[in-house]
Amino acid sequence: MALDHYYTLGRSGLRVSRMALGTMTFGNAAIRGISGSWGSADEISGAIFDHYTDMGGNFIDTANSYGAGASESLIGQFMREKGNRERLVLATKYSNSLEPGNPNAGGNSRKAMMRAVEDSLRRLGTDYIDLYMVHTWDRITPAEEVVRTLDDLVRAGKIRYGGLSDVPAWYAARAQTWAECHALTPLISLQLPYSLAERNIEQEFVPLAQNMGLGITVWSPLSMGLLSGKYRVEGDRWAGEGRLTTDASGKGMGLFTARNHAILSALQDVAAELERPMAQVALSWVLNRPSVASLIIGASKLAQLQDNIAAFELQMPAELSARLDAASALPSPQPYALFDADYQAGVLNTGTSVGDKPASYAPPQWMSKVDDFTYGKG
């Protein structure tokens, strides 16, 4: 597995690298006179972009609000300089407002989407976007309105595919079902947080993705840096320094918990046995989870990107992966506890053995790997 081995995204023919380049760090706001100083200098962002694409990576993830538009503008500049627009799968998002005081400058509405897509196309310097997504559910706009507008943008040639990021599972199911029932362009992706320390999507979103043809693109696979190797546990104590120990609360954004202490302890032990960095082990675990299509990896330094890409080389033994599973497992809340295999074996299938798939079952074609854009290799 490497950046130039491509997989289809959701139930579509779109081929993407399994590690997407996250560009939230592209563009230092202070340099552009924007409040705040978070983000990388332009030359560092350019080096990261060049290295990722030179290695065969083709999946670029951004949003209209990253750096107040600076991220999209820089990506447009980098694509022009390298002349590689057609080789890339360019994904961007709308929802966050760039105009305080205007109630229709943000949210998921048709009005907001139509304005935002034109602004993104201008900043990116392109006449189409490969994957256009709702950034965050606004709790207001009907799913029907979002799906209808995405379909209109596909038909107009301004976008190629639509997707959702950070929405409730029921909303995603409603949107996809509406698209299918009305012969509108189906959604192909869900962008969600997922990591050893954040496994809540497994109850609803993973089965949703598997059954409705949605590829999950994962953000924060290192849990805000908790699993990056900057933090360790020493007995009952936390050790290490980084932005999680210097945030306003001084409590690591709520991440320094007893559960995460146990996860980090197990991750340290597994990484030591494999003689690999903790971040690579944590990324490898996520890469091999069901329905995960691609990981979104952000980097503020070129060395960080290079280290993360090396996670592709890691082949984790099943017993070590199982130790990480056990350390990070979440209890099943109701009613999900009623769906556990052990419970159903004793209550629903008493005295019988029932499997969920026949032995001859094979994954559908849309879940298959594509090597170098050639069928039949994997």
C-alpha cells in the first residue's frame, strides 16, 4: 500500500489515495493580516504539497474556511505551478461563514452553497471541484435541499461528486435515500473523526457507510495529536509537552482521561514491540478498519508528512492489533448491546448457528482496490 495505489471512494469510480493531504495548516493568517497566527508559511505548505503529489498522492482536502480562504488560494497557486490539476482529486467544503453578521453567509442552505462554490472555484483557480461537501450540519437545512443543490451543481459541471462531513447518521441516511429515490446524484463520502481514542462512529456510521455506498474519510486519526508520540504515560502519570498541555484549560481538551491513559499505554507497548513510532502504529490501525477509505493527514512540517506516509509500510500482526482493539474498545450502549453477537446467539438464535454472510460472499466491486488505475491487480 502506498500513495500511488488508489482505491475507489464509496460506490463510485473515483480513485483516491488512501492518505489524503489535509491542508487546514496551509497559509499563516497573520502574514495576510487576518486575526490569528496559526498555520504554516507559504513555502513550507508548498514543500508539503510538492512532496505529497510527487509521491503519487492525488487526494487534496481543504475547505473554504481554512485560513479564511488562504488554504484554497495556496492550493490553486501550487496546482498552477506544478501543472497537475487534472491528476488531483480536489475536495473542499462549505458551511462555515466568512462574513460575520450575514445570516446566509454560512450554514447548509442552497443560497449559502451556491455562493460558496463560486468563491471556492475562484480561489482554487479551477472550473470544477471533484468532491464538494457539507462541512458541518447546521441543524436547519433539510437534507432534500442539500441533495437537490449538489445534484444541480453536478449537472452544471461545477462539481463532480457530493459528500457530507460531520452530520448525524440519520441525516446522512435521509440524504442518500432521497437521492436514490429521486434519481439524483448519490453521495459518495462521509468525513468523520476516528482514531483509537475516538471510536464512536462504529455504532451507526460504519454500518451506514457499508450499506449505502459511502466511503469514510477520517479526520484527526491521531486524536488531536494525543497519539502522535508527543505524549506518553509513565505509571499513573502523563508525560510530554505539546499544544494539548498548553491549551487554555490545561487539561488537554478533555483528552487526558483514564480511558486514553490505557490506550496510550497499550500504544506505547505495541510501538516498542514493532520498533516503530507511535504515530505510525496509530495510523496503521485506522487504515485497516472497516469502511475507512482514506485518512486525512495534516502536517505543519515536511518531516511530519514523511513520517506519516511511512505508516503504509507497517504490517501489524493480528495479535498486536487485537491488543489495541481491546484497550480502546467502547462499551455498547443501549440498544446496541442487544445487537452484540453473544447476546443474539443466546436470545435470537438459541440452539442454532447463524452467519451473516455465506462462505462464498465477496465484497462488491466498488470496495475493491485499484493499482495504478488498472483493474484486476488486487
